[in-house]
Amino acid sequence: MLFHESRCIGSVEGWLIMVAIIHKISPVVHYLLNPITGSRVGLPPQSTISGLLRSNSVNSIGKAVASFDQSSLDHCLVACLFTHSLAFCRPIDESWTLIEAREGLFTDVEIIDGKLYGVTFSSTLMVFNIQGDTYTAERLVKLPSTWLFQSHLAKDVASKDLFIVYRRKDISNNIISFHVMKLECNKGDDPHCVPVYDLGDRTLFLSDVDTKIISSSSSNLSGSVDNRLKNCIYYSFGSGRNFGVFSLTEKSIKLLTPPGYYVSPFPEQRLFKESFVWFKPNP
């Protein structure tokens, strides 16, 4: 099918999370796409979100995340940021469910074991328990003050750990460092964040619309991953100066040249055509 406009807003387990407009005046549609097999799984239309400002642009959606097993695609849980509003659904649902929260606008989202984690502008991590098409607010976790940083959520699918990754920029909007923390939810203690200085054999991938953590010991990459790639953060955030790799070991950045990058004599014109999505095919 040809679309008037389409955009990838996330990926999970070998599937891309897509948003598209079929015709110029048609409503925005959402679906899961397997780029290897061409299979598609439809999601409820964006117009079913009650209380959300209507938009006929694919650029009004920030990012999407999902959690599912390959044997039950119809029951996978999908969550999406719509201009800092947060909603969730499953393919079998007739509509999206909008989450209402007093703590502020959402900036990032992740899903682990049926729980939805959302970060707000007020540096609060909200945790929601999702049951069918309803939800309950489970708890609030106050994150460290981040006025100099932007925060991103990243989950380790194998260990089910949730990481909060902070990126710091200079006055020219160039990334200069990263800091990583992990959410600890030990029994008897209030949930809190602890600093992480070593990711071990894990590599972290960040972009505007996607985060991934890949461990060489828990994937088919075991034994073939260069040690220099471990304990690193690969990132892509909109311009050539913000595409590179940060070593947590050496606390240093190495800039990379992204595919499709237009080399201009004027740095401000060196932009990506689109946001990058980190994609790992599912064998």
C-alpha cells in the first residue's frame, strides 16, 4: 500500500511501529510492520483518543514503545507519546486509552511486564499498572534534578531492568556527555535510582524515537562483539554533531558519519532527513 505520508516512531522485537496518512485529507493510522516478511498488524486509529487535540500530521506523534511475545501479536501492549500526552492500546482494542496525570507533560515512555513507565517534565517517573483497557497509577518516583540534561528511558529485555539515561548538551546544542542511572525496586525500600558507571557487556542505543539495550551474553551476538563496543552508548539526535558513540569507560565521545548525511560547508545545514530508529531483526 502506498501512503501520502508515513513515519517510523519505534521498533520492538523485529517489528517497526508505524504511523501513516493514506490520503492527504485522511486520518492518521497506526500499525506494526515486519519489514522482513511484509506482515502488518493494525492498531486503533488516532481519532479514537478522547480529549486529544486532533491532528492530520504524522509529526504530531513523538515515539512509541511496545511489549509482546511473537505468539500473541493481537494482545501486545503499545504505548505512544502524542505531543507529550500518553496513550496505550492493543491491536484487539477498538480505541486508545488516554492516561490522565496531574504531574505534568510526558517526555518519554517504556513498558516492562505490563507496567507503563512515563517520565514527566517535572522529573517525575510515574508507574502505571495496565489491565485490559484500564490503568491504575501505582507509584511516583522523584528523579534527580535534570535542568542541564534531557532524560531517556531504556529497558534491558533480558534482565527487565529500567535505566534512565541523561544526555548533556553545550550552548551550541551539541552533546557533550551522558550519565546513566538504574531504577531499584527492592522489597522493603522505596523505589530509587542508583548511578551506573559500567554497563558490563551491554551496549545502549539512543535516538529521538527509540532506545535499545543489547547484551552480547543474551543474544546471538555472543562471542562476536568487539570489546570496544561494550559499555558504550550509540546515539542519534537530529544533527551531525549529535550522531556518535560515547564510551562510559573513557568518558569520551567519537563522532560518526550517519548514512544519508548531507555534507555542507555550513554546520547548521548538516541535518538528517529523518530521525533514526535502532532496529534489530528478529531471527
